[in-house]
Amino acid sequence: MQEKSLAEINERIRDGSVRVVTAEQMPDIVDELGPAGAVREVDVVTTGTFGAMCSSGVFLNLGHSDPPIKIARAFLNKVEAYGGVAAVDLFLGATQPSIDRGIEYGGAHVIEDLVAGKQIDVEAEGASTDCYPQTELETSLRLEDFNQAMMVNPRNAYQRYNAATNTSDRTLHTYMGTLLPRLGNIHYSGAGVLSPLSNDPNFDYVGMGTRIFLAGAQGFVIGSGTQHNPQNNFSTLMVTGDLKKMSNRYLRAATFHKYGPSLYLGIGIPIPVLNEKIARNTAVRDRDITVPVVDYGIPRRDRPSLKMVSYEDLKSGMIDLNGKEVTTSSLSSFHMAREIALELKVQVEQGEFLLSQAVEPLSRVGSSRPMKQTKESPNVGDVMSRDIVSVREDIQVDEAAKLIVSGSFDHLPVVSKDGRLMGIITAWDISKAVAGGKPTKIANIMTRRVYSALVDEPIELAARTLDTHSISALPVVDKDNKVIGMITSNHLSRLLARRR
Amino acid sequence: MKLMLHVFPGIVRYPLIASVILETSALVNIERASIDAVSGEIVLEVPAEKCNEVKEAFERRGVRVVPLEIPVVRDENECVHCGACVSICPTGTFRFEDWLVVADSGKCIQCGACVMGCPQRALKLVLK
């Protein structure tokens, strides 16, 4: 078995004789030379990824004011930063929206502006104490004015990520971008063949203390990231690096429409080809890395998966889903991922980037369990009215009018012979028909595209449907689409009133 | 070539497009139409050789006509070539070429889906 040591490889980096390829080039090399040959010929394989990494942020130290202040709340360009650490330490999270510009300018944009050398307005409120008498403060700072600006990101560089689509009949605006209705498109994220963790899935090299390329600076892996789940090939990294050394080329603020701000970050890891096992792992191709295509049309934690596909399929631009050709496109940038892997190759070759021995391997077991929810939220079935009147579509409008007047709802669900939901009719529809003057059947005036709630879904989902479509009542159906109740905005307001 | 028609309320009820087609025999394609209480906006695809004829026919009917030469522009400093605009465009204006996003502006009908869908806010419609 061919082997070499990390010290040997670092020696070659120092003397300029190191042989570096990118993870895109490695599969063909291993195919041609075999793993043993690849270990002989290649010293380092560089990886790269560039995409939205929401779980990112920066610890900032402002230095002490005179008189000193213990900051309780702070705003940087009107974006709140967490002050619940020592007096003038703050944590600015990437996805925090601003209080004046909302999601169009958030924590990520402040970080981007700092790196671009721009001046940031700081407003702070203090908790007055004997040692920190100041209660309010305003100042303007540039990146160089902070004592420290350390990026600390709880979860970055996902090994791979679920692709997203939408079977519902409305456009969804998500952190996976705009998802068009009725399987209109598929969005995916991740660099596939270049993904750092897909090239070292068993952590033969990457561990605590591994030196990485982080947005142009040399950063380090702190350990496994939040939701790290290596058993299912969804490993993540917690990373850190000095913001003062980062470059805007690899650090870009973004806003997902109707979702919020996020930070696009470039991360790369050079992996030493120490042995044949590592050579084989770095020979991974797009076709070897598969992910489920998940339906974001279902607004629940356990969204159904429609199909398993590979990054090769996703990058082809088209995937067959349920007999339909669906176009795919990415949210992460493969162009930038490639640039990072190439930049890292140059830095290693020029002796500027040394590899580091991990202090501790990453955990091989992770946890990404669902939340334990101790306070049960009611389901639609718990608050709806079961005592409802529904009608068939062949009755006359004046009959429907009588039913509305004598009943307690101004909505009547229209059902088929076997009780399935066909449409809805409101007091307004009836008034309009009556004003029109001609007697008619409700089949001619009912709304056939009707929104409904499922009896066993949480009321939050029904509330969002009412809000999204500016309506006041929803028929409640069971799994066979049979009408079994009604839920109205009154039910929801009563529930809130009782909680207070 | 794409033409943007601005139709004013007084003539919205008149079968403008049908009458222009009958007059010019141009094979036009209606790519987008939005008409509300105060105005109408219609984007037509018109064969290049008939473009002037169709434009003049609409103008005689009181319609303001603007050829959409560069309908959408991109800020090259902001674009990271992610591809968020590629699959949401109804006319396939954007595509990857060796992982760079390239635009075929001639296909754009100014629906604006890409402007909202671009996380880097790099795209803008050229409004005329």
C-alpha cells in the first residue's frame, strides 16, 4: 500500500515540488493510474464550494468607550447584533434583517460592507452599572477600527444538500430560491465533485484545527457543525477565520425574495493524498453523489422526497419527475467553486498554504433529530366547527341565501354526492348574483379553485393559508377530500384571546 | 424582435392586436399581457422583417410602441453565476456555458421573475 506523511507533503509545499490537482481532475487520474499510482503522482487535491451559508456570523470587539458602556442592545447599520456577551463584544448573524430596510439589507450585508472597507453606523444601548455608567452611544466604525472581527460559523460546507421542487399550485419563495408551481423547476445547492466533505466523507484528513480557505483568508475548522449527520452523508463544519483578511470576491451578501438575507461564502479545503483510501475518496464524481428531490409544496418538517438524483443529473439541466421534464438550476455557484479550488491549488503550489494535522477527528456520529416539542400546538380538527352546512351544486341561489342567513357562517362549501369538496360560495357571491337579477344555480357562481385545510395539520398552516390568500374561512377536509368542518379567522382569534 | 406596447384606457376595448394582424399579416406571438383599470402592457414577438410595419400600424391606433432591444441588464460585479435565474425564466433567457450564466436578451419578455429571484440583486429590467 502506497503511503506518505503529512510532513513529507508540507516539505514539498515549502520547497515548491508539490504536485497539486483539483478534485475535478482527480477522478480521471485515479481511473488512469489506479489509487496506488495516484498516491505516487499527486500530493494534494484541492476542493471548493461557494453558496448560501445562512449559519454564519462575526464576533466583533468594539473596544471600550469613555465613559465605558456595557452594551445590552446594539445595531450596526440598523441591524441588531447580539450583545449578551461581555461589555463590548457582539455577535452579528448573517440572516438578521435590518429594522429600516427589512430583508433587503441584513447582517450579511453589514459583513460585506465591512469587508469592502465601508463605514458602519453603530448605535448601542447600555445597561448602566457602577463600572459601566454609559447608557447610550453612537459611533461610526470601519473594519480596521474593531479590535477583533472573527467570523465564527456554526454550520457551513454541507457535504451535499437536498434538491428542492414544488408540487403545489402556487409559487413558493424559499431559502432554495423561487420554486415554480406544479413541478415548474428544481433548485439545488452544493458543488458535487468539488464539495470538500464529499471528497473526505470519513474524515481521514479533515478534523478540528484543519486549515481551510475561508472567503479568501486562511481559516480553521473548529469541529463538526450543527446538524452534522455523517451517518446519512450530511456532514457539516463549524469554521472560523479573521474577517479582516477576507475578500469580497468570496464573501457576498444575498437576499432570498420573501425569505431573508443570507451570506454566500467560498470555502475550500486542500486534501493531502496520504494513502490509497484518500486517493479513492478524492476520485468521487458527480454521479456518485446523490440527493433526494424534496417537495417544498408540503410545508411540514418531513417533506416528501420525489426521487433520488445525482449531481450529474442535477447539473444536466433537466430531470424527469413523474413523467415530466423539469428544468434544474443551482443556487450555489460552480463557477466560483472551481475558482476557489484553482486559487487554492496556486496557493499550495506557491508555498503559501500549508496543510495541518487535525487535533481531533470530526465526530463520526452526529445528530439532526427533529425538535422535541413539549407544548403541543392544536391541529385544525381541534378548533374547527364540525356543525356545518354544505350544499350540492344544483341548488338555486335563493336557497343558498336562506341557508347562509339561518346558519352561522357566511361561507358554504359545495360538495359532490359523496361529500367531496367541489367549490365554495360566499355571502358576497350570492349578493353579486342577486344584484345581477337572474335566478341561477350556484354551480354557475361558485368558486371552484378553493383553498382548504387538512383536519390533522397544525393550525399555523391554516392561518398562513388564510393570510396568504386574504380570505376568512376554509373548508376542512379529510384525506379523501371529504368536507368535515370549517375553520375561520374567528376560530383563530378566539384561540389567541384565550391564551392571553 | 420584441415590441412592448403601452395601451391607454380609452382604446383597451378595441381589438387592437387582431386588427393589426389582419392589416399586416404578421405572425405575431403575444408573450405577455397585463391590463388593469388604468393601462395595459403587452409584449409581442414580431418577425424582424415585419417589425417596422407592425410598429407603425399600432402607432396609428394610438398605441405607444417600444422595441425591447436590451430588456434586462446584469451588474457584472454582483453576479456570482449561481444560476438562480436559469430555471425560473419562462422563456429560457439564461443558460450555463461552462458554468458561467449567459443571457440571450432577445428572449426576455420583462416578466421580472429573475429580478426577484436573483439573490445577489444583480438583474434589472430596462423600463421604457
